[in-house]
Amino acid sequence: MIKHVVMLRMKEYENKTQKLENALKLKKALEALKIYIDELKFMEVGLNLNVKPHSYDLVLTATFETEEALDNYRNHPEHKKLMVFLRTVTEQSTVVDYEI
């Protein structure tokens, strides 16, 4: 089994509510991937409660049977479509994939 962990830092806006709106929209879109991608065995998306400047805003944890299943997820058309939006509203990401 492979655990896929992604942390995202959202872009800041003059309108402070825009960042939260984008984070909520991204969370909903990520959670919807479960409908389209069979290889996705488990997914959890959370918004950060910590307000420290070095913290990230959103975390995704997902579980896959194999590395090939993770690659299929990354290359799935619905995931690629979501990545277009993700890149417009985030400024930084960190990813860790490990075997469980």
C-alpha cells in the first residue's frame, strides 16, 4: 500500500475571504475525485487550523494499493483537470509518498 500526502499553501489575496473560498472549493473538488478514480482507496482532505506563518493551508492524504495505482491517479483526466485549478490558487506544495 502507498500513502500519498500533499500539503498546499494557498495564495494570499487582498480580499481575505478569497483564500478561504478557494481552499473550500479545492477541498470539495479533491474529495470528488473519489467518484471518478477507482484506484483511490481512501482520501481525506483537511483545512489547517494553525495560523502560524510557516504552516500550510490544506492537506490531502490518500491511499493506493500500488505505485502504479498512484501513477494512474496522477494521470487520470479528472485529476489533471483539477490540477489546472490547483495551480491557479496555490503558491507552494510539498508531497510525500511512502509505503505502508
